[in-house]
Amino acid sequence: MKIDRLLSIIVILLNEDNVTAKELADRFEVSTRTIYRDIETINMSGIPILSNQGRYGGFSILENYKISHQLLTLDDMVSIVAALRNIGNFAQNNDVDLTIDKISGLVPKDKKEEFNYYFSKMIIYDLPWGYRINPKDKDKFQLLNEAIIEERLFNIEYRDSYGSVIQRNIEPMSLVLKGFNWYVFAYCHLREDYRFFRLSRIYKIKALDERFIRREMTYEDFKERSNSNYNMVELILKFSPEVSQRVADFFYEEDTIIDENGYKIVKVSYPEDEWVYSMILSYGEYVEVVEPLHIKNIIKKKARKIYEKY
């Protein structure tokens, strides 16, 4: 994991006068480009890293600098460990556990009790009750995580939402947890564009010898670009009292009004796609689409097809 590598680089620089980018790259089996990005990240965190030029150049920490426990506040440490534990629910690898131990070891003695007490009060677990993780998805997660670190090209056999299986070469860039599913954000050579690939739809996965130079587009940039292309739809939905609590759990109170008969009228705006149709249909006979008309007709057609099946 990147955070584990960053912590290890800091420890190395604290104990050695000068270390080259190549030495660090060889040690962590990543590219020198990745090491330069890591050094920049460490600098931005407030630790002064010097870049020494010349034949015997390399990196070193500013003389007399000592890491203070104040580099990370207790809230910072809690947030990092909580996030890592959540990843660990899926990944369950030694790197995550090791990083948790390292972060926990930075907690001052007088804050240990408070730190441990926090995790006895709040358990963060994003997976639904009874959900079982497919062991094959864990293996894919590990392989893709290593590929992202090493900037290594991968070949996958992927089944799309229409059931077609296609071979693709991808440049893995980020692992993304959306809902209860893991995706890899990658550059796809077949489509010559950025794509999300759901891990459960990857049937075969193989590391290639070729490495790539990470592209400038980030997951956040791609998400912002995608959001601007969405066709937003303004929905007015009328829910029966029987699903009142479920509606309260899913929709914000400020988007909801209750009429004289106890029906909840919800006004929301969503990108129009299959998710919207599925969400509406999941309420069965307990929801009515009031507006817009075209969504009403789409739900009507889908409901008719469901009826015809039975």
C-alpha cells in the first residue's frame, strides 16, 4: 500500500544520510517516477526532504529535523486507521495490518486509552449484513493493487453489462469502492479512454511484462468529467405509508413532504440511467412516479414486462 511505502521511506531517510531514487525504487520494486511522487507527497506533509544533485546526489531529511507526534493529530490517526480497517475488511493482507500497527504505534502513550476507546464505540464496516466476499475478488484486488504500485500493464477478460466477454489491456490507476462493489479505474487500450471495471466481472487477469507511465487523469478528474456529461432528471415520487421508514432511511428529510393521507412525496434530482429505474422498481407497488411523464412510461413498460414473465 502507498501509505506503508511512504512511512518506510521516512524511516529510511531518518536513519541514512543520503539515499538515491534508484535505491528506493529497487527496494520497493516501483519506478523512480513513483519515488519522486512519494517524495513530493512527504514534502507536502511537512517533512523537509532535500534533493542533493551531482554524482553522489540523492534524498535526505533536513539535518536536525525530528518527527513530532504532532505531525499527525489523534483525529488524523483515528481516520487513517478507520479507513485502513475498512479496506482490510476486503483486502485482508499483511500490508494493511502492518500499516495499521505503524500508525497505531505513533499514538502518544497518554492518548492510547482514548484511541482504543474510539474503536470500541464506533465500528466501521461498509459491507451489508450476511455479505460474503468472493475469494477470487480478493486475489484480483491484490494483483491490481500491486499493478498500480508498479505501474504494470494488465490483460483482462471482462464481461460487460450486456454479457459480452472481451479481452482488454488496461493501465490500472486506482481501486475504487462504490456501494458494495470494488472497481478498478484504468486506461483501456481497446477503447482508448478511461474506464471503470468491476472486479466481479473480471474473469481472467494476467500481468504483462510491459510497464506504463501513469497518465495525468485522476479518478477525481474523471468523475468530474463524467458528472458534467450526465443527463439529470427531476423526479417526483409518491410513496405509500407502508414504506415510510425505508423512504426516511434513503431520502433526505428536506426533499420530502407528507400529505394528508400519510403518503410521502419526494422531489429529487438524479442522473438518468438504469440505476434510477431499478431504484424505483425496488419499491414495487408502494411507489408512484408523479413526474416526469417519460420516466413514468419507462417504469410502466418495465413493470409490464415483469408481469408477462409471471
